[in-house]
Amino acid sequence: MREVTCLIVDDEPPMVKRLETYFERWAERRMPFRLVGRAYSGAEALERADELRPDLIITDIVMPGMDGIELVRQLRERLPGVEVIILSAYSDFAYAKQAIAMGVFEYLVKVPLREEDVHTALSKARDNVIAREEKERRLQSLSGSVKENSYRLRKHLFEELLRGEVSDSVMDRRSAELVPSFEPRQYGCFALRFDNYDVFCSEYSPADRNMLKYGMLNIIEEVLREKGSCFACELQQGVIVALAAIQAGSEQSFDRNCYELGESIRDAIKTYLRISVSIGVSRMYNGWGQAAKAYEEAKGALADTFYASFGSVVTPNRRLAYTESDWRELSERFEHTLERSSSKSGGEVIVPLLHVLHSHRVIPGKLLGYVDGWYARLRQRLLSTANGDAAEVVTFADCTHLHQLVDQLRIEWERLHAQVEGSGLRAEMVKAMRFVEDHLKESISLSVVAEHIHLNPSYVSELFKKELGINFTDYVSKRRIERAIELLRKRDYSNLELAEAVGVHNEKYFCTLFKKITGTSPQKFVAASGRD
């Protein structure tokens, strides 16, 4: 039940006490009226109202200093939504007329003051409060809907602009409706991308994802408006684009301003939404006709973040240079590795390739497309075409950063060689091993694996002992520690982070398991073996 909070204002203590008694009786009867404060002058009432934010104020009209009429006038400026009931010892029509003109809800005469009259007035005021709040909720919902539709219309308009389907004059007219005050003079394009969109999609429902994306659009607009007007929309899944009018005296100062704005956007999204993004920015452009060029340039800068860490901002002055010699050397090394790969190749064969990826710069899109094709040829080379698994499609196209590509390439290499090594194993065994590999971060039980491959748990247990010479639990533990070692080779982790990353949710047990399998602690292991 919606409870109405009330503040009493009267310079006569007996009247204040009388009203307090009413509220005490109503509270005993569990009526929806709660007294939150009292004041004995207009000035004190303003202070208490600012502090308590009541739904309703019951005030005397004749008080020394600030009278009730002046109090209501100032309340209307500070708390326009508060309801006011005036009490007066006078039934003077002039007072009542002023009170009504100022939106006072009820005018009651003190003598005689009956509890029933006050209760009736409060009940009507409460209805008003509830009706106003419901109206505000509907307006807020409508506003959100209008804003959501506005973003969708902006996306459609921007897509038409990039395809060259709208003229500058049409763009001026339509943009005036969707992005008031934005003028395409001295603007830059910001392209923003989720650093790990797959994780974002797995953690949130579609409705929550949409809500968070609109939250990101709001943050982007708020930050960019500090420098001028802006035009923002989600252009494709995981990529948000904004045109921002930025005043700057030179390209150098424009670049600096864009970099600082990009950092502010990134930090605000990270702080408020817990989402990591990278941002690419174009040079300075003028006119709607240059928007497509600005967008392509921003996309190119965003692609450069592939070789940086999560949360990078790349402006024109921070762009990378890609050389044909880097591409030639990298592709030759990959081709050489492919030629000498065989079913007997060990895990060490992939290591030089990972170093090459770190030391050479190739246009990301070109690199990912090449690695896709290279890995498909590797699978054909190592697996029999008669094997149904040879038709499995593995793609690296979703990698947005170099370390993701390196991780996935290492994992796929190990998975492929596990299949090659397991080619002499029973098909059920290979399927069980692959399931374990794909779910190391989760809780894995023998019964879950058995259900996945449609066999009895006791039979699966015997298969592990017979085919691999190790029981199921020890096999899972071994693969978890091996995965932990892979992670440690890339960067430092705390023991707790490492344990959670490989599906062990007890730090102490993880350390015990690590030492049992490797003979040392995680930190000593890294010190002894080094890092890629």
C-alpha cells in the first residue's frame, strides 16, 4: 500500500500536537499516512521540506515572518510535485482564492477542525499523489520507447547515408528531427566495439543486452556533448558508431581532443556498465557527404586495436603501419609449418608461429581470413577425409584482439592433435575427451560426460582406464593444470584467478593439485619455465 509522507507546519504548538494525535491514531489503524516531521515557521518548513521530501505538507496560512502563501510559492519552485493542504482560522475568500491559484490541494478552516475532514483531505491528496506517479511512469516508459525508436531510426538513416542513398539536403531535414542541433561541420567519427562480444551475449539475456546497449548510447552521447553535438547509433552487432562535432584549431588538437573523449567514454562504460570496449577515431571531416569516408577511417583505426590490449583508443596519430614484408614473412612461416606438420608433430611446432604473430603486423581482417584457410588445410592434412570430424568448421573470425587469436590457435592445435592421437581410440573415447576439453571451466562429473556420449558411467570409467591408462578424475585434473600452465605462460595470475579460470573453485585445493602434477607451485613453475 502506497504510504503518503506528511510534514506539519504551524506556529501554534497545540495545533501541531492535535494533528500529531490524528496521525498516531491513523498509524494504529494502519492507514497509509505517516508523519515524518514538523516545523513551526515558514523558513523552518522550507529547510525540513528540502531534507525530508514529503509527499504532502499541511500548513497554517497565518504565521509570523513567512506566511503560508509565501511558503507555498517557494515550495512550488523547490518541490513542484508536493501536495499542500492549508489550515486557516479564517474563512476569508481572498486567502482561499490565492491558495487555489497557487495549486493548493485543499483549504480547511481550523475552527472547528474535525479529524474526519483532515482524513478526507489526506485521502484525496493521496489519490492525487498516486495518479501523478502513475502518469510519470507512463511518460517515462513512453520516453524510453520514443528514445529507443529514435535510435533505430538513426541507425536506418546512417545506413542510408553510408550507402549514398540520401542527399545532403534530405539528410539535413531528417537529421534535424532525430538529432536536433547536430551540424556536420568539423566532426569526427567514433567506432566503438565490445572487446568480447561472445562473453557479453553469454552473460546477458537479449532484453538485458538491449538495455545495456541503450545505456552505452546514453553514456557516449553524454560524454561527447561536453565538446559539442553528436549523432550515435548501433550500426551492427557489437559495434556502435557516433559522429561528434568537435571544435579544434588544428588536426593535432582535434586528435588530442578525440583521444581524451575516447578515454572518457571507455572509462565511463567500464565504470557504470562493467563492459570493456575499444574505440577507433577518424580524422576531422566536414559535410554529410564525407560521413562514409569518416566511418571507414574510424573502422580502420578500430581494427588497429587488434594489436593492443582491451580498452584501447586509436586515433589517426596512433595508427599502425602494415608492410608487405611483414605479411610475406608471416605467411611463409605459416606455410612452412603446414608443410612439415604431421600426425607425429608435437605441441612445440606451434610455438614459433605464436612468436611470429606477436612480432609481425598484418591487417587484422586479412590475417584472420588467412588463418581460417590455413587451419582448414591443416585439418585436411592431419585428419582422414573419411573421418566425419574433418568436416568440422573452425573459424578465428570473431577474435578482436591478438591474444584471443593466439589463445584460440593454441587450443585448436592441441584439440586437433588430440584427435590425431586419439584416432586409434574408440569414437566414444574421443568424444568424451573433447567434451572435457570444452567444459574445463565448468564442473565436470563422470555422470555428465557419460550422459553426453550416451553410455553408462561405470563403463565410461573403465574406458578411461583402458584407453588412456588413467582414471577419469585424474585425467580432468591433469587437463585443468595443463590449461592453467597455458594461461600462466601469457601473463601473471593470482592463484585464485587461475583456479577459477580452470574450473577449480577452491584456491587451496588448486595449489595442492598443481604441485602434485608439476612438482612445484604456479609461481615457481613460471619462474623456472619462462613465459611466451
